[in-house]
Amino acid sequence: MKKIALKASVTAVALTLASSHVVAQEDSTRSIEKVVITGSNIKRIDTETATPVQILKKEDIARLGVNSVKEALETLTSSTGALSDIGGSNSFASGASAVSLRNLGKQSTLVLLNSRRVAPYALADYNEVFTNLDSLPLDAIERIEVLRNGGSSIYGSDAVAGVINIITRSDFQGLQARASYDQSLKNGQFRTKTASITGGFGDWDKDKYNVLANVEVFKRDEALWRDLVDDINPDYGKRFSAVAPGSGLMFGNRGAPSTFSYPGNLIGQGPVPGCATLNAAGLCVYDRFSRFEAVPKADRVNALLSGKLDLGGGTEAFAEALYSHTKTSYTSAFATYGSTTANTVWGAGQTFIYQYLPATHPLNTTGEDVELRYRFADAPSYKEATSDQYRVLGGVKGNWRNFDWESAAGVMGSKTKMRSAGALSNSGFKQEIGDYNNFDPDTFSVRDPNFFNHGYQIGKVNSPEVLNTLFPANGYDGKITQYFADAKLTGEVGKIADRAINMAAGVEVRHEQFKIMPTDNLLQGDIVGYGSSTADASRTTEAAFAEVSLPVTSTLDVTAAARIDKFPGFKAHTSPKLAATWKATQSFLLRGTLESGFRAPNLTESAQSSKFAFDNGVVDPKRCPQAQALGQALRTQSAALPNSDPNKALLLARADTVEGNECATGVPSVVLNNPNLKPETTHMGTVGFVLEPIKNTNLSVDYWRIERKDEIGIKSTAELLAAEADQPAGTIKRDTLSSDKTFTTAEQTTYGVTSGRLSGTAGSFLNVARTKTSGIDASANTRFDTGIGRMDLGANATYLLDLKNFSSALNSYGDNLAGRYGYSKTVANVTAALKTGDFTNSLRLIYQSKTALNTDYFDETYTSAGCTKLKWSADECQIKAYGRLDWNFTYTGVRDLTLSIFMRNVTNRRPPLDLRAFNESGGGVIPQDNADVMGRSVRVTAEYKFR
């Protein structure tokens, strides 16, 4: 009943209060200055425009208890999750964080700093180019303006889903220091520390200049699952322990200590001498949790310097410099060796095959080849991404007759170095261990008598030279540089019935150079199981835009805008926009927008580039059902054996391997650039109203719809497999049945296996997809006095009506994903803040509605029928609704000192079970949401202003 009550109360408040932003009532005695609101270039007094804009002020951000710009933007109900440096260890763009609005991807959300672009991250995430939020200083922010529909007509082609404009402080004087410490109360390994200092001098009104400087330091500690695993929700264990009932092992066999260990096991003979830990079957085991990372270590320094100078005559000079240094250090699991599965290396169909230890090896006393299960615990194993980002600009602005003008020029860029080690080198393996290709194709027995007895010695001390040859450092160097210049003019051009006709016009030019170079061993496909990405191109783009605001009547305003973008190789493209507001009464306003946008292919999609990657977690519809049947048979055989029988663990291990090979496999994919790509085009619109029923209270509701065509991408492996017979020759590659390493010949007959194992896919970027999505944003806020202080109430809610992806296989749109896995229909938050003298208490309730576990039409594994096959109940075949309560307390009773305490997850509530993520991404070992073990956490902040 408590859960039902929580859901009902949250939904009720979200729908009745639903607020996108709180606009405080200004003191009527103060002069009101015209300002530019994101989404327009025309200065205006009105805070409510035709385009819905959400504003997060500095005090709002402080109450959120966030440690970074990324965390602040994740609190938006329109934010739909994107790359994070925390979970990005396997990304092509590790060490960076991004934002995505409306489920349209990080490349479709434009991030501005003081209304101008910042350089993208120097590594593309596969083909997506994006702004690294970790390079932006949080404490220097005055406010964040979020344009919640497309802004292509004003800002350019990558503003399809929305625009986030981060406005930093201005005219700041004095010196201010701020420090915070954030830690989980449940598991102290989750720790984040931030500190900043902000200084400014020069009174703009008196001295005619002002200079602002801000430096911010961010440090986050590493957290390993070894220290957290005992706190994983026991309900996961109840479900997964059913795999091996009575085993006494956490999460059944899947979470057990691994038999891929150091100094290893010879299957059929026993552990290699020197093993410290044995299981009940007498095999050497390794604690896999010791290298499973929940949170990577991060160190960042962000600095901002800005200034402005009155040149007289209404002319002002301004300048700004932004610099950021970020470093993210990942701990990786040690590489393993063993089993009969194969892994593909980039090359002409080259395949790395795990071979048995030959009978001639000194450790092998059986007289025949035996399987070696080994973990290279002496190998280097890490990943580190270091990035430097900058932006330097200068400009002038002033007045001419009835117009304001502004022009600026600058340079910005990013340089990233990513290095990792721990994956096997193909050539290094042959040199230090042996040639795995030298085997008998009929028996798969090794022909090299010294296999695993060359340079590398099993379970012994190996030299750094041998280890570096076997596990060489590899990675990427990325560099992006952009030069830009812009100019704009805005002002009044006439009147209609004493109401001003305002216009704005401008131009900008930008030259960009982008280069991504992998290390030679990646480029040559020498690193086993690793993909590669390259790019080396440049281009110059030009744009011109115009906007006019017409007061058609005393209550009706119409705004028209258009932007023309010219990209090399493409015709000039015009993005128009039409917006209108009708003030029906003093307290009721109707508004709407229509807009068209486009995105030209970026330099990793159309210019010379290549991508080689592994699509992980692939379910092969032609082999997975058979693998599941075989896996179940193996587990049944295991259950009949006593715990002391070594075959018990081996059968369970093979069952996991068989299913992993076919139901959650990694499929290599080679994708090349395509110079014949067309730009993506987008049509979007909004319609809504704003209501102010009483003073200091407003409500708004906006319907939005976005349809994007000719999306640049590749067909997903799942989509290709769903229509495999229709694909061109060479698109899907399969091994022969004779080389099948999952099923024996007898098992192929028993389980009806007629197709070989997937070995890869090939293609190029295409205008292959479409997306359409719609929803409702609702918002409200109110402010009133109580007997003990002032109360502020506000709320935001986004309701996703539909989200559909076009399927070329079906030649129609797929299922509506709203309410499916990863796409909650309702996301809402409600905030209440009470200010009593020097004390402010605020509560924030965050709500997310339930979702099913399955995704689109091709996902049959997690449908109701699929869950039944997995023996999951209907209750487990979903992610339940979730609500979280946060509390913030601020004290300002000491002069120049502000103290605050933020408590996240006051009730210490766990997120709902996500069996899909646990089973796939977590490998049935760890949950994918760190909140499961983070529990309640506290952030303490102190801010002092020096006099």
C-alpha cells in the first residue's frame, strides 16, 4: 500500500503542479532590463516566450546537491541519459560525459557557454561528436537555460533536440571560496571532493570594467565491487542462486570465485602448483570482484577567466578564456586464457583460438593435451584518459542608432590521450607464448611442443619486457581545433500600433580540424578483441540567420526566424522557424512553434574514417534457443553430481560459456565512412499554455513532437539478424559448422543447429533510420508566506507519449518504446523549500514510472513469453516505478559564511530490480546501477566570502 500511495501522490502532484521553471516575481521598484533568452537573438522583457525554456538558477543548482554540470543536467526531466565517464570504460570516448534530450542522442543536443559553442571532445563516441560536460566549471555558473525543443534556426544543425546554454557569473567583485565533500553513508568508498575559488574586481558602474576568475578542482575516489558486493540487493541473489541451488555461492555459479585463476588450473589434472585458494572441487579460484570497478578515479581542474571594458560611446570590449584538464583512471580486469571459445581479431577474417596446453609442457603430467584456465594476474591492466580543452575569444559590442551590435572571434579546441593495457597482443602472443594457428585441424591439438613455454612462464615471475610485449599499451590520440568569427545586429525596425517590431540578423564562419589516430597495434588489428576508430579531416562552414518579432495585435506576437548553413559538399540548407504567443488575458497565454532543422554529417561519418567495433550482448536467433537448451541440460547434469566432483563446476562453467557465446555474444563490425551521405532533417513543433491564476503562481503545459528522417547510422546487429535472409551478401558473416566451438557435432544434431556461429558484420554509414517522438512537459510553481517563513513549491514532469524507430527490415516504424526498457513514460520531480530567517530547508521528490524489460519488436528474450522461458515472474519482467527523496539544509547565520548539508536518498531506498541489466551487462554478477549499493549519501558544503 505504501508503494501505491507514493506513486499516486507523485503523479497527482506532478500533474497539478508540473513546472518547467520558477520565475521569481521581481521587486516592482527595480528597473527591468531587456535580456536575451535562449531560443532567440532578440532582447525582450518577457520571461515567457513562444519557445518553452527551463531555467535553473544558481540557488536552484545549489539545492540539487550535485558535484558537476553532468549531474545538474541529469536532474532535468527532459534529460534521457547519455555517456558518463563513470560507465564509459568501454567507450570509444572514455573519460568524458555528455547530455541527451528527448532520447535523440548526445549529438543532437547543443551545449553553449555564454551563448557560444565550446569545442567538442577530441574523441568521437563511435560516430557521435559531443561536448564534454566534465570540462565546464560548476561553481562559475549563474544560471542554466534549457531550450526544450529544437533550435536549428538560431544556433545551427546540431540543436535538433534542444539547446543548453550555461551562463556564467558577470560583474562579480570580491573573493569567494567554496568546498564540498560528498560520501555515501552506506559504503564510504563512494567519495567526491570539490573546491573552488572565485575572484572578481572592478565595479562596472564606477570603474567601467570588471574581471572575473574562477578555478575549480574536482576529485572522485575509485570504488571497487570487492568492497561493495556484500551490499548488493539480496533479491538478485534469490533469483540467480536458483541456477545452482544449495551451492552456497552468492548468485549461484555466476558470482562464484572464478576458475580462471592464477597460477591456474589444468582441467582433468588439477591446480597449478602454488595456488593459494581452492574451491570444494579442488580447483584454484580467483576473486573476480577484486578488479570489478564500480566508479573510476577522476581528477579535474577547470578554470574560467573573463573580463569586460567600457570603451566609451556605448561600446564595450569583452574577452573570455576557458581551460580544462581532466583525467579519468579506470581499473580493468586481468585478461584470461582458456575454454574453447574464439575471439576475432581485426584483419582478413583472422581469428584468435584458445588452444589446450600440449602434453609436452612441463606442467602437464596427463600425457595428453589439457585445457588451461589461467588469469594473467601479473599483467598491466588499466585504462587512462587525459584531456585538455580550451576556448579563447574576444569581441566588441555596442549601440548604433536603434540597434545593438556584437562581434567576436576566437579559437577553441580539445586534445585527448587515451591509453590502456591488459588485452593480448596477437603478435606478442605468438612471440612469448606460441602460434595458436599451429594445430591439428581435426583434433585441435597443438603442434608446438613449447606452447606456453617460450618467453612467458605460467605462474612465475615474468619480466616487464615480456609482459609489455604480451600486453602492450594501446589507445588513441585525438585533436580537434576550431576557429570562429561571428557578428550580429539586433534592434527595433518599426512599430505596429505603438508596439515595436524587433529584428536580429547575423553571420558566422567556423573552420574545424578533427584527427583521431589509434596506436599502430590497434590500427593493424593486433590487439585481440579490440576495435579501432580513425578520422582525419577538416572543413569550413558558413551560416547566416535572421529573426523578426511582429506584434500583430495588442495580444498576438509572431516571431519568424531562418538560418542558412553551408557545409562543403552540400547545398546551402535553410532551417525556418515560426512561433507565436497569444495573451488571451493577463493571466493566460497560449503559445506554439513550428520548426525545421537538419544535421550535416560530421567529419567521422562523411570524411575519411573507419570504425571497427564489437557489438556486445548480441542474441543470435538461429543459435541462442539451442544454446539455452544445451545450457539447461548441462546444469541438470551438474546438479546430479556431488560438490566434490570437479566436473560439477566445469559443467556449470560450460553452460555459462555456451549461452554467452550465442545469447550475449560480441560480434565484430567494420564500418567505413560514406561521402554520399545526405543530411538528417527534422520537423518539430510545440503547442501549450502558461497560466498565472494568482500572484506568484504559474503553471505551464506544452505538447512537443519531433520527427527526424535520414538519420545517419548503421543497422543494428539485432535488426540485421531479424531479417538476415534479406541482407546483401557479405553483410552478415558466419563460420562454418565444421569449425563450431560451441556445439559438438553430436550436439548440433541433437539441438537442431543448422547455422554457423556469427563472425562479423560489414557495411558503411547510411541514411538508414528515422525517429519520431512526442510528449508533454508540464510545470508549475508557487510562492507564499507562512507563519514561520516563505514557502516555494515547484515541480517538473515529462510524459513520453511515443518514441518509435523506423525499421528498414519492416519498412515501417517499430513498436512504441514509451514504457519499454530504458524509456519511462513519466519522469517528474517536486520541490518544496521553506526559508525561515537564516535557515532554509528543502525537500525534493524524484519519480520515474515503471518500464517493461523488452525493447523493440525484435527483442523476444524479455517479452512475457521470454521471461517465462527464463523462469522469471511477471513481476520480475519489469522495472518497477521508483521514487527518491532528497533533503537540503542551508544556514546563513554567520556573516559571509554559508553552510549546507544535502542528503541524497533520505529514506535509503534501493532502486528497483533490473534483472535484464544484471543478467546481461552485469554478467549475473553485479548490478549496473551503483545506487543499489550507494544508499543514503551526504554532501557537506561551506562557502565563504572574503571582505
